[in-house]
Amino acid sequence: MAEIKNIATRDSYGNALKELAEGGADKLVVLDADLSAATKTGIFKKAFPNQHFNCGIAEANMMCVAAGFSTMGLVPFASSFAMFASGRAFEQVRNSIGYPHLNVKIGATHAGISVGEDGASHQCCEDFALMRAIPGMVVICPADDVEARQAVKAAYSYEGPVYLRFGRLAVPVFHEESYKFEIGKGEVIKEGNDVSIIANGLMVAEAIEAGKALEEQGISAEIINIATIKPLDEELIIASAKKTGKVITVEEHSIIGGLGEAVCSLLAEKCPTPVKRIGVNDEFGHSGPAKDLLKQFGLSAENIVKVTKEFI
Amino acid sequence: MDSVLKKELEIFATQIRMGIIESTYNAKAGHPGGSLSSAELFAYLYGKEMRYSADEPKWEDRDRFVLSKGHCAPGLYSALAYKGFFPVEDLKTLRHIGSYLQGHPNMNTVPGVDMSTGSLGQGVSVAAGMAKAAKYLGKDINVYALLGDGEIEEGQVWEAFMFAAQYSLDNFCAVIDSNGLQIDGTCAEVMSAEPIDEKLKAFGFEVTVINGNDFDELEKAFDAFHKSDKPFAIIMKTIKGLGVSYMENQVGWHGKAPNEEEYKIAMKELGEKLAELEA
């Protein structure tokens, strides 16, 4: 078996932007707020310096500048850490991008507690909640490099505002290059009958691991990747919930307002099913190595296995 | 200024004022004060300064205008209506359920509105982005933003000014309506941003301070903008509520509509002014 590569989806972001421009995406421009080295838009900047604009440490202005670019027919990717892109600039995104439904893409890196050592001030676990609440906003959290690069390209081709969430931590690349990402479509990674485990972002790889461990213990888990939180693939989630009768959601986000709540809302209205949410339990993160933090916060295959066994 | 043009613009400004009163009266809400103080500016922009096409509102190479102080929508809507973007009669539907004339400008429903605004401080950033995009695309397009003097208390405005200077946006013109009043009182009492001209100069702008209710001075200011190789700011000293006697310089008319009696007085005053100009 080939060795599994680990790549941070922020690298996928920078590389995909470059690939887009190389492929002739003539409307593409990239904005950053003094974080080009960290968000990896620096990769794009190095290759296409005339299409990259630094807005300085001023995210509110950057989001509105992006709106201005889009009204002129360009497709701007406004880039910063998730904390500042969705948090600091929330109202700019809401009023100057969401309300006029402008064709702006928000590339938000360093999401979740896997930011690591920087600590709680930079560990954004609220961005799904904030961005989902904006009418017409597409919210995507890809699971690995293959999916992330495709998501960037899909966002470029899609007409309307898109929030893309990427991570700092290198995570396993489990998709084949032949995988086809589609906005709004979930992916059944492994079929199962006893429980549905629905994850996104870096938790998908953990869910896959958990699925294997559960299988060995005689529990058949269906593993689902919901990279697009909004619009949600309702059909796929309902079908799986009907089949297994039990759902677990796993996300590197607060259990408030994210994937878990989106799934709960859907199932409560259309297919009442017991749900257990795994995520950040309404608390702030803290400093530490990313992998240790993920374990500590229960965002690990081991904990998914434990919760699943208790739940079913 | 040429006297024929001046007369034309004075008539247009008076029509804009009538539209402001007509629309806010029928809405039973809205912001007449700051709309009235900017009436000459709206008239100058849409009567002389800007390149646009009312028949083709989305014409790609038009100049752009962003009403960063979005609450003064009645003034912008009136200017657009009298220039043929939509029927003047529709001004009466302002803020009504089902009307495309939203309380604050919506670019997707109102022909001629280049950006949805309303949350203070954001429009000026969008305008700066448009100006930068025009340069990137190699297009000869000017972008104008109108801000309130209260609005510049928003920190984002100064982020936008830094951006405009950093990218040498000589196609960007920020107009500040300095009528001296905001909702809770005078700007001096609430949160003074003075000296606005010195601050803007320090931020890298070429700045001119004018009487914004005077067409000769507006013409000189915009001529200077065209000659400038820096981002340009026009600080307009104006009278809030100008043109309606009981609204002039009254802070209470920031965001209140006239009642029936007040409406009649205002329309009589403006009607007389219009008749005088048209005589």
C-alpha cells in the first residue's frame, strides 16, 4: 500500500489558486491581509504577482474591496485566518457580500483548534455558525488536499458568495485524484448499517479510522463526508439516517451552529433520528501542539469509537 | 460655471429635494436631512460629472457612484428617477412592502445603484475596490463615494483611505458631506473627527474644502480631482436639511419624515423655488 501523504488544506488553497490561474482563469484576483505566507496565497503571489493585492492588516476593508472587485466582473478570493475572515469582518461579509449576493470567495485558513500553539484567540470554532446564517452563502470545509483543490476550483466556477474553510495542520490525503467534488453533494465513503458517522474537514480522516476500528468490533458504521455544510445534501443524510437509525456528527467546530446542528435541524424536521454531536463543547481552545489538542478535545478516532459504542 | 448649466443644475437639485420630501412623506420614515444637504452633489454628479447611461444602467465602462452614507437613499433615488433610470412616480413607494426602493440602496433592485449600502463605513471600501479593479482592468473609470461626516467615525473608513493611498487611486474621489450633525447631536459633541482635511492629507489624499451647496465650487473641486495624481477628497461644508426652512440645521430631521402639514409647507417652498428657477 502506498504511503499516505499529509498535506495541510491551506497549502491546497495556495496551490489551487495558482493552478486556476495557470489554467486560464482570467477573472481571478487574490486579496490577502498581511498573511500571505500563512494562508499560502504567497504561492499564488510568487507566480502571479500582478493578480495578488495585499490589503494590509485590515480585514474589514479587504472584504469590501473584494466586493468592489466583484462588481467590476472579477472573481476575488479574499484570504485571511478564519477568525478574522468570518469573525472580525462578519458584518462586512454579511452586508457587502452576502446581501448583494456578490461573486466573492472567502478563503479562510487556520480554522479550528488545530491552529495549535497560537491558542484561543486564533482558534476559530464559530465560523460555520456565522457563515451559515448568511442567506445565500455557500459554506465548504474540504477534508483533504484533493477535495480542497477541487473545492477552490468549483468555487471559482460558481456564481455567488462562497466561504471556504482550510486548516493549518497537515492531514492525510485519502481521496484519489479521480475523486469529483461537487458543491452541495455529500460523499458516502464507506457504507454501513448500524450508525451513520457524518464528518467534515480534518475529522473525516478520523471518522474513517474510527469506522475501521468499529468494523473490527462488529459495528458497521456508514462514514459520510459532508464537505458542503450549506447547502446541505439533505437527501443523502436522510437516506443514511433512515437506514442506520442513529447519527453521529463530527466536526472541528463548536457543537453550536455547525455541521451537528445543521444535521439535527434537518433530521428533527424531516426524519427524526437520535443524534450525538462530537465537536468543541461550547468552550474556548488553548495553546498546545495541534494533534495533542485534537485528542484532548475528543476530536480523534479513539473518541469517535468510544462515543459510538456508548451511543448505539 | 456656465449660466445655462447652472440654472439646469439648480432646477435638478430642487427636483431632487422635492423627490426627497415626496418619498419620505409617503414612506412615513427615512432620512431627509442628509439627503437634502447633498442635493447639489447628487445634481452635479448626475447632471454634469459622471459618465453613465440611464438606458443601460449596467454599462460596463460607466463611472461608479457608491452612496456610502446609504441612509441618504432618498436623495440618490430622486436623482436617478429624474435622470430616467425609473419613473419619478415610483419615489412614492419608498420603504413600502413590495417596492424595489428599499430603505437603503439595493443594487439588485434599483436601476442605477452601483452598490448596496447602508451599514456605515463599508461603501467607501467597496468604492476603493472598484477604483483599484478599474485600474487593474486598464479602464478609464472614475469612482465616487459619498460619506457623511458622522460616518467617518467608523474606523473602516480610514482603512479604505490607507488602501486608496497605497494603491495611488487617482481615479477615486471621496466626498464628505460635512453638515456637522449626526443622530445624537453635533459631530463636535458626539465624536469629533476634526481636523478632517489635515487627517486626509496625512493619509495621502489631495484635499479641497468647499461649500457643497454651491455649484461653482463643486465644479472647481471636481476639476481639481481630474487634475490630481492622488486619491482625492472633497470636504463639502453643507447645511443639513437645506431647502426646507424648518429642517435647516435641525438635528431632529436626520431620520424623521414630515407629517402632512409639514409636507405641504415643504412642497410649497420647493415648488415656489422651482417656479422661480423655471421662470
